[in-house]
Amino acid sequence: MREEKVIPLEEAIRKLSALPCENLGIAKRGKLQPGYFADIVLFDPNTIADHATFENPHQDATGMQHAFVNGVQVLEDGEPTKRKPQGGL
């Protein structure tokens, strides 16, 4: 998305968050909205990159700074926290 400039960043984020939740009927996820689960990812749009391949699917992405699932920080300064969120799906 960044290199080819096919769609704006905001649209790419929607296609990776709200749209799948809507299509799959997953309630209260995919948007930052009151009453929704607190799932938030903070990333650097200039450096974020996925390194997973079919041969090596468990490669970490770069550019991810912080992630929260159900309000629990599971990624801090790019490193997993090993904390486990409760509830959800």
C-alpha cells in the first residue's frame, strides 16, 4: 500500500480492521467506538512491514510499536509482553 499508493492509509486500515469484522459478523470489534473492545495497534506507517511468507509464516512484522487486546498491552516497544487478555470472542 505504501509503495504502490493504490489506496490511502485510512482505507487500508479499515480493510484490515472494521471491514473483516463487519463481513464476519464479529460484534463490537474493528472500530474505536464506545462500548467496543479496546483493541488498538500503534505503528509507524513509514516502517511497518510484514515479513511472513508461505515458507516462513511466523515472522514478526516490523514497525509495530504497541498493541492492546481487550485493553491489555500485548506488545510494548515492539516486543511481546506475554500478558493474556480476558474475554472477547
